[in-house]
Amino acid sequence: MNDKSKFMLRAIELSIQSAQSKGGPFGCVIVKDNKIIAEGFNKVTSNNDPTAHAEIVAIRNACQNQNNFFLKGCDLYSTCEPCPMCLSAIYWAHIDNIFYANTRLDAKNIDFDDSFIYSEINKEIDKRKIKMHQMNRDEALEAFKIWDNKEDKIKY
């Protein structure tokens, strides 16, 4: 068995454990230098946290373990094609590769349907289901100005 398969099988093992307990059927591992540096499984219902998807949990654990928000040089193994939220987090973390098992259609078939979110992202703001209302932009720009002029900022 090659290492990639071994890492995916560990993610699958986590997803099965989660599905058999209080979590959703998703697992994830993050690998650096051919070693698992973090694991995660779905904790949405057990933690009452809609953001506690397996990938997000694994990313949080990896960042804490590495003491860094930047995961360049890491690969992520997920038991399912990442949802839009997780995919965004993966990009923000600068992870190099995503390996996944189940597709978003497989997830849709068991009532985890992200197609609505994918379609919402492409819509104009005023056409989205959740109404967005801009306010106090001038006041809020002050923080952006401070950040833009800050010499010791840590870019991410």
C-alpha cells in the first residue's frame, strides 16, 4: 500500500468512527513530509458548530500543532470533495494538494447538498437568498487604513 492510500484510509477510518458516534460521515488528515501532522472529523452536531467540518477541524489542529497559520508544504486527505467553506479554508491555509474520496454528488445523495451554496456564490449580492446590507463603510475603512500603513503587519 502506498503512503497516499495509507493517509486516505486513515481519513476514512476517522469518518467511519464519526458516523458511528455523534458526528457526520467525514474525516480528514493533513500530511507534511510524509507524516500525519493533524487529523479531524466532523463535529458539527457534537459541538453545535456549523463550521466544524472535518477539514476545518484538521486545519485548526494542524495550525496549532505547527504554530503557524501557513500550511504550505502540506497535503490534505479528505473523505469527500470539500464544500465551499472548507475549500476556501484550504486556500487560505495555502495547502499544496487535496486528495478526496467521495464526490459532492455522493454527499448530495445522503442529504449533504452544497450545490445551493455554489450557485449563491456566483450570484450578484442583491440576488442572493440571504440579504446583505452594507453600512458604516467609512468608519470601517479606518481599520483598513491602519492595516495598510502598518509596517510590522504579518501578511496572510
